[in-house]
Amino acid sequence: MTTSTSLRVLATAAVLVSLTGCTLQGPSPVTDTEARDRFLAVIDETQRLVGGAWQVDDDPTPRGCTVPVWVTGERYPALRVSENPRGDGQADRVEEAWNDNGLDVERSLVGDVIEIKAESDAGEVYLFRVSDQAMTLQGESECRPTD
Amino acid sequence: MLAEATALLLASLTVVSVTGAPAMSTSIRPPISAVGVSDATATPSTSFPTAHKPRGTALLDRLVGTASPRSTGAPATTLPVSRSTPVDRAAHHDAVRSMLLDPPAPRTVANWWGALEGSEQLRATIAAPELVGNLDGVPYVMRDQANRTVLRETINDLELGLDEGTSRAMQTRDDGQLQMLYSIADALGPAEANPHRQLITLDVEGAGKASIVLGDLMTADYVSYLVPGMFISVGGNMVEWVDTAARIYDEQVSWLALLDDTPTAPAARDGGAEEPTVATVAWIGYQTPHLLNVGSLDLAYEGRDAIASTLLGLDALRGADQPHVSLLAHSYGTTASMLALSETPARVDALAIIGSPGSPAASIDDLKVTGAVFVGEAAWDPISNSAFFGADPGETAFGARVMSVAGSVDLITQKVLAGSTGHNEYFSPGTESMRNLALVGIGQAELVTDGTERDALRTLALARPGA
């Protein structure tokens, strides 16, 4: 076997190995607009809950995703930054609110930063971080199949 | 007015016809003239020829001296400007493509462009957008303007041609090209995209090339280039590649805000009070290989030249206000990146190589990287460890720092990060690989996890001044 052939075999194997890990989650029974509004409502409500001045850097450009298998979809991101952290109580309130909303919530400590990560049954992802310097709120809406 | 600008550009293109087109597809190509220009700050490697005469000097003389009616007083009509016939247009097109195959040095281009008056720059952009849009050294705002024009007009032409009806073979070809261009348009997002996106590379022919930057390359404190490997094409992956750049952008913005006063931020080093900013580039600036040609280094040399020109173009434009620059390279793109950093004057502040099929450099000492070099290798990735194109960057002797992509329990975050499995999973959102790539891009080497017990000792204090 030549060296070129060897690499082609490796490359083929790489393709096959990479074709794993697809989600089986289907879209929720709402319109695409409703799905996006539902996601942004959680982000906006979290921002109000925490308080302070926030910079909204949401990108209106959708991002690609796959739902459920081999079906092309898209989802919308959110990115908010506040330079007015108010201590650990904010993380507690976010965690409690997201739990009350039925989200699957994980809390962790990244060095000095408290990180609250949550995911909904529809696959929406939310991420709240707070440090002595700032708070950030990120996420991506449900992956919806494109037309 | 248009004739004058066209004259200026066409005159420059005649240099190409005099010197001839560069040799292509040889197994060992010489470095491009674009990176062969003398660089006082660079230390050429032993394999880099220093006697190469940069053609850009002749080009600059021609453009600014002879070709410009402003400086010579010569009427524009004395120059070969005619593009009134299909033959003229074809010749112009061929000359532009020849020029872009072996462009002048970016610093030469930057100086030439800076010497033009604003009205001349605008006329040049209108007269030859394919050239202006792809010349490293031309300010990105003009390149974006030129490339968007080419993209829009090419799409219009193709749609019109398909509507009017052509042969089946032509329709198939044109439809494929049209789909590729639609993917670029999609990747640019809406006008209100946040951050703003600029199309800084565009080749509408063949498999195409395109680069889209998120953020402002002229002002960003941190610039990260995503360099793709095999199977990544403009038509098939441009949107996905820009999405990856967008996610890294978000992560970098978030972590920079949380870390604050980041000591490596150029703004902080300069004593500035402004928040550090980032720019991420979804870069598909070379023809990536597929299964049938992945065994050759030919395309890696093409990538080397394009990467070097890109980096030197940024360097020329930023002048004394240099950002922290990183290459985040994948697969065959790692080989091309290491060729650029070992065989040309191009340099970066940080390099992350993931899923590498091998390095032409024996160790990190051969790479022009002022900061850390990281290597990541996912489980079940048969390309990593293959050392097909030279040294295995994952070997200890190579000297790169390990970047964990396994997704085991992260001792810093005390949580389980998603792991990367296989060759194309390194850029999946939410993975340890993505977080580490984002941290490499903002100069936070100390926070990059390596999957060992040392991760337990990494805290944000390491990223703070005086830590």
C-alpha cells in the first residue's frame, strides 16, 4: 500500500468515525418565531431578574444545526454582558428561576467564576456566568429545521 | 474616471505578463514572493531563500510612478485600458487571476494603496473588484466592498444565465457555482449581523475560496484565524465555518469580560481603559484536499502561501498597533499553518493544532510563534498520530503543550465538558476543545486544560495581573 493510499484510508476512517453523536430531539410543536421568542423571553427575564445595566450583543444571524438526523436546521444566539456584578446571590436567583422553568440546570465554579448552565427539553441552551468583574448571559435557541 | 483607474490597475497587471505566471503544483514550491520581501523583524529559517527579488517593488514603481497619471501627468488613454470587447475582458480576467496567484508583498500593497488618493482607491475598487478584494495589504473595508460587489454581480449573472437557458452541462456547472455563492451570502448574514461581518477573500471560480471576519480586524485586540483541513469547502461548509467563528467570538467576549484587566490584552498593555475586543476569521483561503489528493503536499504549499500573505497583510495594516494573533488550525490546515510559520516570515502569538496529520517542522523551535503552541488529539481520530507529513506534533519531542479535547471531568470547572470524538468533532459547540481554542485565542494559555491533575491548580487568578 502506498503512503498516499494509506492516508486516504485514514481519511475515510475519519469521515466514518465523525458521523456519530447526532441528536434525536425533534422540534417542539410551535412556530419558528414562537420558538425564538420563547428562548429570548427566558434570556430577557433572566436579565431583569439579575438587574443592572446590560449590553445586548445578540446576533440576529441564525446558526446551523442538525435536527434530528441529517435534517438541516438553524438556531439563534444571544450574548449579553454586564459590568455590574452583584455577588453570589445573583447566581442563586438565576439557578432557582431556571429550575422553576423546568430547565435541566448545572452549577459549577470556574476558578472565581460561578457558571450556571441550563438546557431545556427542546434543546435550548442557556449560560450565565458571574465573576467579581462582570456577568455574562449567553445561549442558543431551539434547533428548528430550515425550509 | 473609470478608464484612469482601470489603466492604473491594468498597467500593474502587465508586470505579470512580463515576469510570467508562477509554477504551480510542483511537489516542493518555492515560497511566494508575497512573503519573500525583506522583513527586518523576521528571522528567516535556513530553508527560506533570501535572494528572491520581490516583484512587488516593480509593481509599486509601475503603479505609483509610471501608471498613475497623478504623478506622471501622462493621460490615462495612453495605457492599455480597453475592456470593451469580450477578448479584452477575458484578458483582463486572466491577468487579474495571474496577479492573485503571485501577488506583491502585502506591505508593498499597503504602501501603494496608502499612496493613492481616496477617489483613486474608490475607482480602483470599482474597476477591478476581483483584484482589490483579494490583495492582502488593502484595508479590509475596501476588500469587503469589492468582494460583495463581485458576489452580487456573479450571482446575478448566473441566475440570468440559468433563466435564459443553456446546455445541460453548463446549467449543472453554473448551478453548482450558484449554490456555492449562495452559501457565502448566507454566511454573511443580514446587514444587522452582530458583530459586523466582512467578506475579505472571495474566489468565485472552481471550488471557490472565501474568508469572513466577525469583528473589526483594524481595531481588535485579539485576532483568531480558523484554518480548515480536508473536506472543508466553501460550498459545503462556509456557513458552518462562520458559525464556529461566531461561537468562538462569543466565548472570547464572555471570558474577556469576566477576566477583566487581561494582562495580555494589547489595550491593557498600552494602559488603555477600553474593553478588549476580538475578531475571529472563518478562513477558507486555500483549496483544501479531498480523498483523492490528500496524500500530496501541493495544497499545503498553497495554504502556506495564503496563510503567510494573510498574516503579513494584517501586520502591514496594523502597523504599530499589533493585535494578539492566533492560528486555530485543523487537520491538513495544521500542516499548511506550520509550513507558513516555518518557511516564511509570517509569525503569530499563539498556535493551536488539532487533528494534525504531521508537521514539516521538527519541533516548535522551528515555528515563528512568540507564545504557546498547543496540540489536541481526539479519541478515535485516525489522522492524529499518523505523522504522515513529518513529525507528530503530539509527541513530547515536538515540544507543544497538550490541549485536552477529551471532555473528561474538568477540574477547573468541576463539571463534565463534552468530549471530541473523531476527526471532525473538534469544533462542536460546548466541547472542551472549543473552550480551549477560545482561550488560546485570547492569550490565556494558563487556563487551557491538558487533562492532567495540573488542571486542578488552574484558577482565574492566573489570568490576572500580578498573579
